[in-house]
Amino acid sequence: MNNLSTKWKEECGVFGVYSKVEDVSLMCYFGLYALQHRGQESAGIAITNGTNMDVKKGMGLVGEVFREHLPAMENKFISIGHVRYSTTGSSLLCNTQPLIANYAGGKIALAHNGNLTNAKNLRRNMEKDGTIFQTTMDTEVILNMIAKSQRDTIEEKIIETAKKIEGAFCLCIMTEDKLIALRDKHGFRPLCYGKTKEGSFVISSESCGLDVVGADFIDDVMPGEMVVIDKKGLQAIRYAEANCNVCSFEYIYFARPDSILDGQSVQQARFNMGRILAKESKYTGDIVISVPDSGNTAAMGFAYESKIPYIEGLIKNRYIGRTFIQPTQEKREMAVRLKLNPIANNIKGKDIILVDDSIVRGTTSKRIISMLYKKGAKSIKMVLSAPPIKYPCYYGVDTSVRKELIASAKSIEEIKEYIGVDNLYFISEKGLRDAFDSIDPNKICYACFNNDYPVLKNDIGEDEKFVFE
Amino acid sequence: MNNLSTKWKEECGVFGVYSKVEDVSLMCYFGLYALQHRGQESAGIAITNGTNMDVKKGMGLVGEVFREHLPAMENKFISIGHVRYSTTGSSLLCNTQPLIANYAGGKIALAHNGNLTNAKNLRRNMEKDGTIFQTTMDTEVILNMIAKSQRDTIEEKIIETAKKIEGAFCLCIMTEDKLIALRDKHGFRPLCYGKTKEGSFVISSESCGLDVVGADFIDDVMPGEMVVIDKKGLQAIRYAEANCNVCSFEYIYFARPDSILDGQSVQQARFNMGRILAKESKYTGDIVISVPDSGNTAAMGFAYESKIPYIEGLIKNRYIGRTFIQPTQEKREMAVRLKLNPIANNIKGKDIILVDDSIVRGTTSKRIISMLYKKGAKSIKMVLSAPPIKYPCYYGVDTSVRKELIASAKSIEEIKEYIGVDNLYFISEKGLRDAFDSIDPNKICYACFNNDYPVLKNDIGEDEKFVFE
Amino acid sequence: MNNLSTKWKEECGVFGVYSKVEDVSLMCYFGLYALQHRGQESAGIAITNGTNMDVKKGMGLVGEVFREHLPAMENKFISIGHVRYSTTGSSLLCNTQPLIANYAGGKIALAHNGNLTNAKNLRRNMEKDGTIFQTTMDTEVILNMIAKSQRDTIEEKIIETAKKIEGAFCLCIMTEDKLIALRDKHGFRPLCYGKTKEGSFVISSESCGLDVVGADFIDDVMPGEMVVIDKKGLQAIRYAEANCNVCSFEYIYFARPDSILDGQSVQQARFNMGRILAKESKYTGDIVISVPDSGNTAAMGFAYESKIPYIEGLIKNRYIGRTFIQPTQEKREMAVRLKLNPIANNIKGKDIILVDDSIVRGTTSKRIISMLYKKGAKSIKMVLSAPPIKYPCYYGVDTSVRKELIASAKSIEEIKEYIGVDNLYFISEKGLRDAFDSIDPNKICYACFNNDYPVLKNDIGEDEKFVFE
Amino acid sequence: MNNLSTKWKEECGVFGVYSKVEDVSLMCYFGLYALQHRGQESAGIAITNGTNMDVKKGMGLVGEVFREHLPAMENKFISIGHVRYSTTGSSLLCNTQPLIANYAGGKIALAHNGNLTNAKNLRRNMEKDGTIFQTTMDTEVILNMIAKSQRDTIEEKIIETAKKIEGAFCLCIMTEDKLIALRDKHGFRPLCYGKTKEGSFVISSESCGLDVVGADFIDDVMPGEMVVIDKKGLQAIRYAEANCNVCSFEYIYFARPDSILDGQSVQQARFNMGRILAKESKYTGDIVISVPDSGNTAAMGFAYESKIPYIEGLIKNRYIGRTFIQPTQEKREMAVRLKLNPIANNIKGKDIILVDDSIVRGTTSKRIISMLYKKGAKSIKMVLSAPPIKYPCYYGVDTSVRKELIASAKSIEEIKEYIGVDNLYFISEKGLRDAFDSIDPNKICYACFNNDYPVLKNDIGEDEKFVFE
């Protein structure tokens, strides 16, 4: 029921495996399943046996794209995979990843999570020199730059490229004999690596991807770092000064709670946000309920801190997927109830504290509040583990809704009235910073809350449709 | 990842709409979505305009079967639908429902949730008289009996049939001008009805199906009652003395927490089970964690009663569906981790109270316990909101695993050792009874726990493959 | 481009294999491919291993229904199959064959080619006794009658049934241990059997089906005969006096030219029709051209007899199948040209003799004539190897166009004017009879030409939608 | 049953429409249907409205790729399409056409029929300069060269490119406002254009494509010519001296008989070949039969010249398509019989003249001969309307079987013995030349017969897998 969602879109996920002994396709497939929350629009897996490369990709969930079989090849030993976020609009099969190409140095495949802020200029300059582009993805810009580099080795070519591109990029690159992972110097998006008992190396956007294939976490790919895996083993190379700006929204909403990103447990951060919300808001009430699933962890934290009982107030239908038939306008209300249904017993006559992660457009919150009042809620106080989102993101989040950001146009008081709630509290930026107990809060990006962008907004603001990879 | 599941299978769900003003196909579709948890193997919707009937059904989820379009017809005004539980084995398209047929009285369609205990005998007797059977479903037995009844009206034919069949049956029947719902005198499976603001009548296995289409709950179809809806309105007819034996497992596991069955909120019952488990077990620990999602509500109840904090210990992957590629044996461990991943931070060094609804074969519990210890759990006490399941169910639950019921072969001490947990507590039958605060606990069936079957086990025990509708 | 076709629809094809050594599914699949011209709407294959039966069937061509795999079973040794003609209208999956059922005697599967003339009465009578019908096929009527027979053996039950049903029926029946073929006493539709070098017995609607699986022709199933194949071998049983009325249209149009039906080569009959047309019409011209493919053989015969050269005048597109996107009305002309394209060189300035098999509605002939004149034909004389079709068929041909039979409303002169041809000649009934050189012409049905129906038209003429199997 | 075919593979077909009034997608779809014989592996249609471009392409037949819908866009006015030949091997979705790209000048789409002989060098040189290639098609080489051209206009860029590429190429190019067709100076592959009554311009590989959309033939795109269609109308530009070498195999086998290529009717040429075969071989016999469909026209010519009757001896199954389930080895014979079935009546005791177009590997001919003898043929004389194929083709024909060319290794006598025929006659090269009655025989390429290649075989002979577009 994507069309009813007003959440910011998750961006993408990348995964890579290098193994002479394990089934790299199957591991990549499992890894992508674990990263599925980062992108539901398309999925792809590329493999190599050292001579040939093959890729299988398509629109849909991992389970749909690989319903019948995985890409197969004798003696395959490297695999990279990609999941892409869900979007509305026309089928864009050509924009699926990994992207695979021949260049002077042989075959290369690339999967990308992020968004370049200078892609348009780079693309234009290459077009002037006679380059053609078959997709609208930054990934193709990066591939062309690597191919055009005059450096000798693939590592140097990639580093030269990484120094020219700006913005957010986590790359997972496969050549005929190497698996290479690279993270931009800001580290906007997460990327880490690990090793299985069988000695296979694994790259994953989030640590939950390592867990699923039984790989032990080695380290995050540091901002400004490149990790090269080949027959000689793994080598981490610093290619740029880090200027760390990890995305705060990864902790608030995007990442899986069981992931640890740059040392910080996502679940712990969210739990802390809930506790801090309890302390900051000082709200009291009969029960704490969550907007499932995004508000669950913070709601537990709020309940823990406030000693107010946490119980279920809204039930989420687990079966609503991409194939939903659109109701006509008059039946639209049904579609909302289909997604979330209140438990009347727990709502009626109660003073409720309602916990969610964030408010983007406010329309969903408005519907939920209305639904709860209809079931007899006495009062509703809403708390949010993200501060008001006032500014768009240029680093890999779908900001197609940026003109509709309610907090950029309305005051908190106005939002409260719009969504029709008795009380409304957003976590403070300081409170959010305090929630990070295992990562330096200064190394985190809060630009969508405070307009403090770590990278020059080069060609940002032009009226183009962004495509995030 | 059905093959990894060791839960008892949900049975089926039925839904029906009678409306001269609303879109009955679309409402049925929404209703089936809300009942999807009751059956993921197949789905079907039948409609009539008073002259013709049409049905569209297929294997898979509601969203898959009706990916493209719903059954359509000018002036359709009655619709019935069915979802069927997930099973392994060959494609059984012929066993999908609703079943539609011509008989001397015209066209009739039937959707059934339950299991007849005397179906085999009835079928044999009719075969002796020259009747053929094109499916293996009880539904076809019932249809044939209705057609063979010498009574005058369809209501009388159905009642005559209902008096001859034994076991569990909730029927949703559509003729060319009537929508009829009927529940066996024991009321094993739930069934209720409601009315929308536009005056449309709705039948649903659970009240959550009424909620989604905006119908206000009128009443449960009482055990031994038939409800007839036609142009004259709705009429409830008692056709048999009730001997109420509502399935306790509906409250423990099958039904959606936001449903109210026979007056009892499912969420409230589960929450109470958790509280009672806390009181009975007297377990203490650092944290309460749940096996998601089946243990969530009881875990909250345990936490509420014990004051021990409830936090997330295991994260469930929301994207694992029917299309999962089977890993080879050596990668099977990945498939388990793919489904549930522990949050190491919350586990390490903790005395854990782990809450789940029930243990069937014990294999999944064993894997989860092992997973938690690997992540550093200091101790694990497991509590279950169902007593030990020692006996099979003959009333609509898939008992294909009945020979593997761990509690029928092992003592609690042995189970504890098998799954490798420090402490293990099953709710007492008395505790379970106490959890029902809005329904008379004596009107509930506990046969799978205590062998006290409300219906003679006629042809039960014979070595046949049961097919549950 | 079925919707543009105005040909009478082929009816159905049946096939059966009994073999302890060969792969009965695969042979049945090959056999259905050879009989595909008899039905393109749906296909199905049923198999048994002596204990279980399984069936796989679906809408579409043999190659589409069995795209992925054939029905499979350990030790399967009997298989029957069915192809059904192409029809417009809603998807009728429930009407696919073979039909499989349980009855008191065990499992039985049936495939039927033909049309019962008393099906409606039989159905009504059974409904009165409480029988339900899940399809609209005569096949289900026959199955019920077999099941209701009080005779002892399956052979007797089938014979009893065969004596009660009237009209056209070729049955291919599979029980758990027998393969049975039966043909009505009129022999309207063809049916024959053979044996492979490996000793497998094969039943086929046409002898071309025997050829493809390498079976040597043994004999036709005689009108009024039943053939039973089991572990004791093959036994032919006469169950009724034959009153032979083989369909003349099988020879004119339906059957494959490489088939021999009841001793008569189809190709030879068509070739003879062409020769007789030349003799009867005495037409002269520059060239003989055919409307491909239905007129090809007769055109060769005409050329042979008249010594006028036979060359290609119209080219048929081989790739137009079921999946054709419908053009809007203004582009409809394109769809016609897509199907048949004239070769201008051969047309321009020529006196043309155009050969086709028959005229049903006349619209296609009209379009073809017009097309040829546009390409510069000097004159066109059209000859047809069927006499004018004036009367509907009740024995297995789709007569949904019967109200549109041009020859039932118009004289030959009027038809000539309607289709805009210079001269028009239909073969005489005597000429048609003379074309049969290896079968007694008196044993052939010409009812659609001369209204001399061999079977009482019991419930014929009632306004019901016929369903032909 | 592609795998049983030993014919040379058809190459590709291109189509284009420019129309402000007609539906360009639908016309392109019809055009591709008419050209389907030139390629059954994949199909694609690209469209533009002057601002955006969209393409829909996929593996399979036109009817399969566009089963649901055509590419759609408001105000679309140009469309180009492509069909690609059938090949075995892995799915190569990335190699489907038209190829669409952005370059400095805007958007461009290209469809290509032919094969460049210097593609490998061109590709290598561009790779050295940093160009990446995402497919293995020559089409991408051409697109890159156009984009890299420093000329001012798109026409000049294309001409510059056309002068640098060598071999066979018929291009259909779409920019945001122009439809451009171009043919190499040798004219290996056919290309023509026409205009509908509504004033729409149409490009087609063969004239049968013009016929289907109702376009009147204007002219062939001459070898060395470019045709540009835009709002100003149509302009034909000569860009190179023609050195005409039209492929003789287009007339012998590839093209549709109803097409006229470079003034020569294909049907007439084939008919002439048959007549010449009769004169040259002086074979006598009872009947002339054809290997359908490739030998049909020549067989009619042979019959015409020799006065020996032409009748059907082999019947081809019209329903065997891509979806054929492969039989195991022992059932392979069935697959052969499924494709072609002899008519025993016409074969038995006859002295047969068997006409086919060509022998590539000889295996199919061998099977057919054997089949005919089994059916009682007294003697078989085989004649072929192509001389022995001794040399591979480098201009767009799949020569993957070139090592298996029976005539490159065996003498005619040896071939005769291998295929087991009584007599065997190949048309002489002179005879073949004489069959062309409306085109100068000196303007035709006979390289595969006589090794006289019109273009230097630059990188020919290297051991690479050719990919033909």
C-alpha cells in the first residue's frame, strides 16, 4: 500500500560476497532478503567466475525477482547485489542494479547506495565528450568515470573517481577478480564487512546482512575508506580524510533495529529516544501505544522510562504488499483501516501516549488520531523520536515529498491542530544527540532538521527529478 | 518460509457481503485481506447478480490471486469469499473455495471453515447412491447434501444438512438471492456479522473483517444459529441447541489480536495470559522478550504484571513469503537466521524471560534458545501461554504434525532439556481459563490440552489425510 | 486472431495411452500437439499409477499449458488428454478436460469430443434427484450417469450410459487400471487406436496422433464400439448397432490432411474435391490460387485436373496467435492484411480461380475478394469444396454462428453479389460424395447441407448456449 | 522446436513510423508482426513525443512481448521497432533492441539489422578512450560513434559513422524529432519505405511490412543512402557510392514470399528457381513434393516447368513454438515426427521429386528422406534452390553452424550418400542468377557459395561468438 505511505522512502541496500568455498549467489540472496527494508522496488544479483559475468535483476521484491532461480555459473566466487527503494511511476527496468559493463580493463559491475550532488554536471561534461547514457542512474556516471580514468590499477581508478564525485555514495564493486567496497568521506550511508567461519568475506549495508549469512562483523567501512578483497585477502585503504556525517534518520527509521551502524545499536538508539521523549515531554497517561512498526522501539523506551504500561493499540496488517488493488475514492477509507486497525478495548476512555518516529506530511498521523478518537480515546498525546523535518535530504533519501514537508510550512502548534491531537511533542535536537550512546553525536548529520548541510548543494534545487540509487 | 514453521496451521476464513449500494467484490476483497492470517494457501471470491454466478479463485495470497482484477458483473449484490491455510504438497487448485454449483433449485456457492468429523461416512453413503466427487473437500459433501434434501426451501435444506453433519463448520452460503451464514452448535470456529452505514450486511470469520469494511458489529452468529440475509433484511434463526465449545487456540494464537470473538477481546485474553504466566511462574529476570509476533501480547502482559522491562530481543524479517528459494542443507542455518535475528546488545549477559504462545514440535524453540545463548544470554526462562499440546484437533486445525507433538511424548522436564532452556513454564489450564474475562471459560474447548473432546471422534483416527476447509 | 475468423470451429480432440514401459505423459503431450488443430482453447492431461490420479489442465495451447512441466507420478501407466476448441468469452477454467472424479468404484477420468443432443434433459432429471453440477459440460453429465449405473463392472456401466446418451460422443476414459475408448453408434467424430513397437496402446481422435508417437494404426474405433485396454491387452466390444454417419466436414476442413479417418485419407478426399470442382465448374483461368491453408489441397486437385498452374496468391502470417492486441476499429483493416497478404505480381491482370473449403458468413471471402481486386485481378472465379451450409450442426461443431449462415438466407447468386466475385461455384452434394474414394459415401453425414439429421433433434432449437466438448 | 532446426537463422527486422495522425505504436506492432519471420528471439518498440522517449522490449515473439499493452505516450509521433532472431543459450535481455540513450544532442534510439565486420576494432579503440559497453551488440558501438562525432547535425554525425563502420547495416534511428533510415553501401540487407493514405511515413525491412499497415511502397532505401523524415517531409540523401551486393539468401529463404526486395519479387524468384531446377536437373518422377514451408514456392515452379503434379507429401505442424518441452533422447524421434508428418498415400510406391531451399548440416534432410522411404517411397530425387553452402556469412546471418556446413566438407556425391537419397541436385550459380528476373544478378552477393566476399573480412575468422543484430 505504498501509495498510502507518507514515510520518507528508504534508499537502497548493497551486498557483496567473495568466497572460494561457499555459494556466493545464495549468500547474496540471503543478504538482500535481510536488507529488503532498504528497497522494495527492484533487486539484482551479479556474479563472476573470473572470466564471465552474469546478472539477474528485475522489478519487485527479492522473493519475486528470484522466484525461480538465482544466477548460476560454474566456479563463481564473487557476487554483488542490490535492492532499490519503492517508487511510484512507470516501470524502470533499465534503472535496476547492479550495473554491468565492459571497459578497457575488462568486465566490471557496480551497486550503489546514495546520491551524488554533482552528478548532473559530471554527466553533462561527459556527454559533451561523446559519452552516451542508457540509464538515469548515478551508477552509470560512476562507471563511466572509472572507465575514463587514466590511472593504472582499478583501485586507483576508483579512488580517482571517488575524489571527483560528491555527495553520498556507498559502492560495492565487482571486477573479474576483486570485490571492492567504498564509502564516501562523510559516511552518510552505512557499510560494513565481515567474515564467515569458512573464510568468505562479506560486504553489507547493515550488520544484519552479515548476521544472516553467519559472518562475524569485522568493521565498518570507514568514511573515506576503500576495502579491497581478492585472492591475497582483505585490505582497507584510506583514500580521503573523513568528515563524518552519518545520517541520523538511519537510526530513527531506516535501518533495522538489529543492526549496529558505526558502533551504535539502532535498537538502543531508538529505545533511548523513547526514554528521552518521556523525560523531555513529561507526558503522563494511562497507556503508551505505538504506531507499528516504526514507533515500537521508542514506545518501549518511553514506557520503560515513564513506567506507564506499553500495550497494543493499533494492529498492522502484515499481508499488504505491492499487489494491492486500488479502491475507488469512496472506499479509500477502507484501505487505511486495512493497514492499521485499532483495538477498541485498549483505546476507549484512555489517556493515550502515542509514539511514532516522525511526521512527514502529517496526513497519516491525522488519520490515525481520528481513528483513535472514534474508538473512544479520552485524550491523545503524540511524541516523535525525530525533530520536525524542515529541510530536504540530498544524500540518498527520496525527497519527492519535500514540498509537502509539513514542518517546513507549519509551526508545531499548527501541526498539532492539523492532525487533531491534544498534545504533540517532537524530540529536541539535543535529546536526539543524547540518544546516541556509542557514537560521537557530532559525527552525525542532522541537516534535514537544522539546515546544516555537510556538502555544498551544487546542483541541488534545480527542478529535476532525482533518482536515488 | 512455511517449511520452517512448526506452528499449528491457521485454518480458513470466510467472508460475505450483501449490498445493493456498495461494491460487494471490493468489500469482499478487503475483508479477505483482513482475514489473510487465517489462510495463505488460496483465496477466492464468488459473486451473483441474481441470475448468474461467477467465481475467481487461485493458489496464493489474496494480493496474488487478485493481482489484476476482481470478479466483476453488472448489478452484483452478493459476494462470498474464502481464504485457505497454507500447506505443503502438490498444487490443489480443485480444492479452492468458494465452491459453486447448479442444483435443482438454481445456483449456489459455499465457503466453509472447519472440519467435519463424519465427512467420510457421509461421502461413502452418497457415493454408494451414485454421487461423484470432484474434490476432496468437506464443502462438496455439504453442497451435495443440501442438493439432495427433499425440503422445500433452501433454508430448510441447509438446516437439515446442518443437523446431519458433525464437527466444526462455519458456512457462508450464497444463492441467487440470499446470503446465509451458519455456525455449528459447538461454535468451534468464530463467525460474526455487522452492517455498514450504507445498510450493507457483512459476514466475517472475525470482527477485524467487519472493521476493515466499516461495518458495525451486530452480533456473533451464535453456535447453532443460522443468519439469512435477503431483500427482506436479516433474520437470525436458531436451528439447534447450542453446546458451546469455542476453540481456545483462536484466542491463544490463530485470531488477530484486534478481533473480538464471542465477546472476548483476543488481545485482552493474550495480555491476561501473560499476566497470569507472570503470577504462576513467579519468574524473575532482567528483561522480558517475545518471540515475534506470536508472543508479543503475552510478553507485554508478563512485563506489565512483573514490572520487568519488555524490550526487543529478536527481530522478525517482514519480507519472507511464499517464494522463498530453499537453501541446501548446509545453508539451512541461514534460513533460520533470516527469519529471526537476535539483538545482541539486549541479550548479552542478561537473565531473560522469553515469551511465546505455544510449543508444537519444539524444534523452532530449540533453535531460538540456541541462538540467544550464542549471543551471550546469561540465563533463559521460557513461558508459554498455551498448556502443553498433547492431543490432536479434529475441528479445523491442521494436525498433520500430530505425531510430532512434543508434549504428547515428553514430560515438561524432557522438553526443557530438549530445547535446552534453563527454565520452562506452561500456563496451567486453570490459568488459561482465568485469562478469559468476557466469555464463560466453560464454553471453551481445551481438548488438545486435556483430551476432553466435545464431539464423538467418529471416523477420527483412521489413517487418512485430513483436508480442512 | 480468432475473432476475425469466420470458420466453423474445430471441436475437440482426445488422446489416450496405456503403457508399462513408455512415458505416458510425454506421449500424451505429443499426441495433443498433433491434435492441436482440433482445439486451441484449453488442454489437459490426466495420469494414474493405479492408485492415485492427477490432472494438469489450463486455458491455452498445449505448449502454453505445459510450458514448465507435464503431470508426473511414479509408475504412471495410463494417461488421457484433451484439447478443446477456441471460443470467445470469459475464462472457463472449470470447463477444461479431462474431468476427474471419485465415485463408488474408485477414481475415474473422462475426456469427451462431441455433443449430446439430450444432455439438458438428462441433466435436469439428475438435478431433480439431488445431483449437483459444477461445470456446464456434457462430460459431467456422462460421468454422473456412469456413477449412478447399478451395473457391476465399469464396462457395463459405461455401456449402459452410452445407450442412454444421444448425439455425438467419442469418449476416452481412464480408471485406475483401464483405458477405455468409446464411439457413438453414428460415428460422427473420428476415433482410432494403435500400438507402438514397445507394445503401448494408443487412442487418438485422428491417425496423425498415432503417427507422432510412433504407433502403428490398428483400427478405427467403430461406430457403436467400445475398446478396453488393460493388463490383459486390448478388447473391442460392440455395444450397439452402428448407423454410420461420419461428419463430412471432418474431411472438408476439420481434420489434418495427413490423417486417415475410417479408411479415407483426408488429403485424398480434399484433392478429389478439387478435381471434381474443376470438372463440375469447368472454370478456366490463368492461375489457381488457394486461401491458405484451408483451400490448399483442393486447389492442388483443381490445378491437377484443369492443368491450370497452381501458384501462391495469398501469404498467411504464421505468427498470429491468441495474444493479438485488438486494433481500434479504424485499424481493423490492418488486422485483416496481417493475416493474409496478396502477392501483387501473381494477381495483377490475371484471370484467377480462387479455391477455399467453405463459406460460413461470407465476410472473410468478401474481404479477400476485395483485396485481390485491389491488387489488379482481372477476374475472380471462386470454387468451394463444401456445398452451401444451410443448417446448423448438433454433433460437436460450434454453431454459435448458425444465425449468420449466409447460405441459409441467401441464394448462390446473392452470395456471389455479396462477396463481389465474378463467378462462384459450390461443389454439388453428388460431387462431394464422389470425392470419398475409400469410404462408403452413404455412411457420411451431410445434414448441414441437406437437413437430413441422423439423430432426433431432441432439445435442439431451445435458446441455450451450447457447450461442446 | 528451434533446436531441431538446422536452417540458417533469419537475422533481424527493423520498422519505423512517423505520423502526426495515426497510432505509431500500433502500426509498429503490426509491422513487427509482419516481420516476425526475421526474428523470434526478442522484440521491442520505442516511441517519442518530441520530449520523452520510452521503450518496451522483451524476450519472445511480438505477441508475447506485447501481450498486455503497447508503449503509450500522449502525442507520440515517431516509433521504431525491432525483432531479433531466435537463438539458443542464456537469456540476453540486455541485448534486445531498440537501444535508447542520452547523448549531448538529446535522446536517440536505434534499431539495427546486419553485422559489422570491424565492430571489434571500433569497440576496442573506444574502450581505450574510456568508453564502457553495457551490451555485446554492434548497435551500441554505432550509438557511441554517433555520440562521439564532432559534426554539427545528427544527419552528419550518422553519415560520418556510416562511413567508418563496415559490413552489413540497415539502421532505423529515432531522435526527438526525426525518423532516419540508413542502408550500407552494399545493401546486403533489404530496407524500404512507403507512405499511407493519411500521409504517415513508414520504414520496413521488407515490403510486406508496408502492406500490413496500408502504406504504399515509395522506394527501397538504396545502398549508400540515408532517408530522413521530419516535419518538413521525407528527404533521401546519398552518402556513399553504392557497390550493390544484395544477399541472395534473402530471396532463397529469409524473406517472405509476398515481399518485393530491390524490385525483385521474392515469390517470383523462388518460382523461377524451381523452374530452373526442373530444366537443369531434367529429373522426372510421379510427383513433386515440398519440404514445407521453405520449399513450397520452388516446388510449384518445378511442377509448373516439368508438368509433374505437385501434391502434399509432408504436413507441417503449425503449433510448435518456443515452449516445446524437450523429449528425452529415446523420444527424440517423436519430436521430428511432430514437426513433419508424411502422407503415406501419396508417398507409397512413388518416384518422388523432393524440393527444398537449401542444405546446411544435412541432418534434417537425412531424417526426412528416411521418413519418406519408411512410408514406401520408390525413389527420391532431391533438388535444392540454393547451391551448396560452402562458406560462412559475415553480413548478418547466424553462422554458428559454419563449422558444420556439410557442403564445405563433403562433395555432392558424399552428401547424397549421407542423406541417403537416390539423386541430389543443387541449382547452379548460373541458374540462381537466372532466377533473378527483375534485379541485376550482378548486384547480388553469392559469397557463401563462391567465397567472393564483397567486404574485407577484417576481424573475421577470429574465434569469437558473433552477435548479430
